[in-house]
Amino acid sequence: MAKLIVVFGGVAAAFALALSAAPAKASLIAGGSCPGATQAFKQFGDARYYTFGTNGGVESGTTGWTVTGGASVVRGNESFYVHSSSDSKALSLSRGATALTPSMCMGTSSTVVRFFVEGNTSVRVDVVERNLLGLVVGILNATTVTGSSAWQPSPAVLNLDSLQGVLGVSSVQLRFTALDGTALVDDVYVDPWSSGN
Ligand SMILES: [Ca+2]
């Protein structure tokens, strides 16, 4: 039993070191929270540290999200279970449906967003910026991701540096729109620390 405790202690210490090393360049936009730092996409060759979006795997249903059209939470998680092996839900977007995330943790430079997608359709990702009053001050079309019939990690959505260009941004959300057909989206992660640089 004593050995077991020592081993766990070592793991914990290593983990703590990894955490303290990650958010070195943290310069965060107010309004977001940045819990934890995990190499969520390491198995895909991406060593960046990410924070999990608030209800980023829709395990709490659409709590905190704003959905329109045929958007709903369905059974079936992204197949890599990156966030948790006990997760069981994903976001379903029919053609033209939109889903706006809760406020995300974002840095003021080189923020990276990554998530999982399934479905033979394109999914547009917009960044919605709000001021302290909650008013939209900017909407940026960050990228359009093409899904397939199997779950896959999206490409890293890079270079959201233009977030710096809008004055008075105090919170940032992502908005997903299915363009051609039905898409599933799950496990939304953000690297607000420029940890890949
Ligand atoms: Ca999920």
C-alpha cells in the first residue's frame, strides 16, 4: 500500500509540474474561466495544452448554449472519449441549425480552438465577441470544417489574433452552423495560452 501511495505521489507531482509549465503566456480576455490544462489532442500529434469549454461536451444538455433551428443534444459521444470515458452525449445540428457555446476562455493572441465533428457536411465556426454589457461587438468567421462519416478531431483553428483588434471585448463565444447536412459536434477545447508556440 505504501508503494502505491509513493507512485501516485510521483504522478501527482509530475502533473503539477506540467500544469505550471503550460499557461506561461497567459493573457486572457476577461469573462472566461480557464479550468485545468490538458493535452487533449496529444494522441493526434498536438501537444498544446487546452482547457475544456464550459459544458463543452454537452453532458449537461444545452445548459449555457443557445441553439436555433434543428439543434439538439443526442445520445452518443465523440468516439475518442477525450474528455471522459463516461460521457454519452453530443450536439446534433441539422442543416442550417446553429449552436452558440457558453462564454469561452480566450487569450488575447494566438488562441487555438479544437473540437470533434462527425457528419458529411461543412460546419462553419464563427467567433462572437461581446462587450461588458453583453452586446455583440464583432463576429468573425474563424473557419469552415468539413466532417466525415466517422468522428474526427477538427483541425486546430488557429490565429484568432484579430480578437485583439476589437476594443472592449470582454467575452467570446463560438457559434457552429451546419451548412450542407447534419453534423455532430462534441468536446470543444480552447488553448488560450499559446502553449504550442
Ligand atoms: Ca459529449
